[in-house]
Amino acid sequence: MRKLLILILLLPTVSATFSRIIYVKANATGSNNGTSWLHAYTRLDWALNNSNTNDTIKVATGTYKPGIADTARFRMKNGVTVFGGYASDTTITIRNWSLYPTIISGEIGDPTYPYDNIDLLVQGINLNASTIWDGFILEASSNTSLHLSGNSQPIFRNIIFRNNNANESLVAAGAAITSQGGSPQFINCIFFNNHALFNKGTVYSYDGSAPAFVNCLFVKNSSSDTSSVFYLSASIASITSSTFFGNATYVHDDGQCVIKGINSSIITISNSIFFYNRNKVGYFGGIDVYEQDSSELLLVNSTANVSNTIIQNFTTGTSLLVAQNPRFRDTADIDGPDNRFFTADDGLQLMNPCSPAMNGGNNNAATGVLTDLLGNPSRVS
Ligand SMILES: [Ca+2]
Ligand SMILES: [Ca+2]
């Protein structure tokens, strides 16, 4: 009797910690219940809806859309890890998010027209730090691809945010990320060719949000507002071992820049590179005038701590390498001849020993980050 009583008392505990692997594959033809690759769910939203804390969702290569209405969205689950980058042929067990891309797309309506797409692709509210998304491409949203709010602390790794737009004039957003409060982390993420038409650049962080970015690339993003990449309002942002290349602002207002901080924002940047970003500085004789490597940081009642960084225009900081060419491998082919990011032929790698940044880093700034985007030993270690 005593044994039975103990068993009964334990049951709720066992049930609460039980964790599952849930499978998603767009072209699966089995029972559609997520219990194996054979019987994988064909939709990611079904897997998310049926997941619980401590579950892991594995998503095979393919394109996944939140729905067919522009208000559809994937809702992140607290404490659930979601991995993309599995081969569709399930005899291949190696996970490779570059070779087997798992794409979350907002493309609906006219495929040639981005402004009728899904507003918001992935939404997270009140997520703890054991909530992880790893190995996805988020593309073609029409207002922001990722929206975080509440005290959210999720971790995003190996995510490409590309070709997203911020088109809504009435809803403040960054084309790739909109973060209200919380402290999300972005590790090994690539932000490529996102565009803010009316809005707050590529990443809009506000209301006490404290995002951290490590080993990230911000490449060829653009904005018709004041900042091409970051718009920070009452935000504490940390940017480590990251590169800003070829970003642009297209409208001349007052103070075009790559990163804008307002309302007591604090921005810490270390071991990073700013190169070949441009701002529109005027309109003369019917021609738009751009300035290469002009203002990178614009601070309004805000502060920046910049160290061990190659930067072209901003000169306030510690151990800065000002107006130096970082000597990337190939700035004309960012993802390299194989047309995929995260591989050895990628263009924005530093060329040892010619690159001035190779030995300019500060180990303390990148504690725990031992490799770069390609998995090579980090340049700062
Ligand atoms: Ca469309
Ligand atoms: Ca490549």
C-alpha cells in the first residue's frame, strides 16, 4: 500500500517533465500526427499548437507559411526548442541549415507583390530563456518577420532574416525584428536585404528591450526612415563580433545613420565592423546624393560604448580602427559562389593576415563565443 501511494504521488511529476520530439515535414504523407518523420505534421502551426514545455520540434527543409490570411502568424511556445535544417530525405540524418533550408515565408497573394504579404511571421509573448529557435530562414513579411513582447528572453541561432518589409505606416516595426521589452538573444544570425518603407529600420527595439546580438551580419538592409539597421528607443542593446556592410538609408531627413538611439538608450558595440554603409544626404539638381561611410551612430539623449571595432566615421570609443578597410574576402558576392550563407566561400570573411581586424578584438567581449558564423575559431579568440 505504501508503495502504491508513493507511485501515485509521483505521477504528476513524471507527467510534467515528460518531453517529446515532434516532427514536421511539408511533404510527409503519413498519419500527420508528428510522432516520426514518416508521420510528421505537414504544418508547423499544428506542431506548435500541440507542443508543451521541454518539447523539441524538428522541421524538415521546405517552405512553411503561417496561413493564407495576412493576419496569420506562428506563435512561439514557451520552453519549446524548434530546430530547422533537416533533410527531406529522412535517410539523411545530418542536420545542415545551409544545405537544407527551412523557410518560413509570408508570401501570399500576388507573388510579384510584397505589400500584400503576411504582416508578421513569428510572434513571441512572455517566453523564458529555454525557448530556442535554431536554423530557419524568415522571409517576405510585410511588416515585421519576428515580433517579441512581454518579458521575453528567447534565443535565436542560425536564423536568416531576408527580404522582409516594414510597410505599414500605422504600426511601428522593424522589417526583421520588433522587440518590446524583454532580452532576446540572436547568435549567428544574418539580416539580409530587409527594407523599411515607412518604419523603424531592420531592428526596432523599444520599451526597455535589451536585445543581444553575437556573430551577426547586417548586410544590404535599407530604410526610407532615419536608420538603416537599428532603431532603439529606451533600449539597451549589445552587439558583439558583428558586421554591418552595405546598408543604406534612402530618404534624406535629419540625421541618417546605421544605428539610431533615442530616449536614454544604451548601445554597447565590440569586436565589430562597419564598412560601406551609405546614407542619403541630399537632393541636388534632380539627383539623389548619397554619402559613403557617413554617420553610423546617431545618439539622441543616448549613449554608446564602442570598442575594438573597425568603423569609418564614428570616432568615440576604445581601441577603434577608424577609416580602415577590413579587407573582406569578396564584397561583390556576399554568400559566395554556392549562393548559400554559412559556408566556407562566404564573402564577408576577413582575410588573414591582411585584415586589420584579425588581431584587434577583445577576448573579454566575446566570452563563451568561440566560433564565427562558419564555425571557425572566432577572430576575437
Ligand atoms: Ca505577395
Ligand atoms: Ca556560401
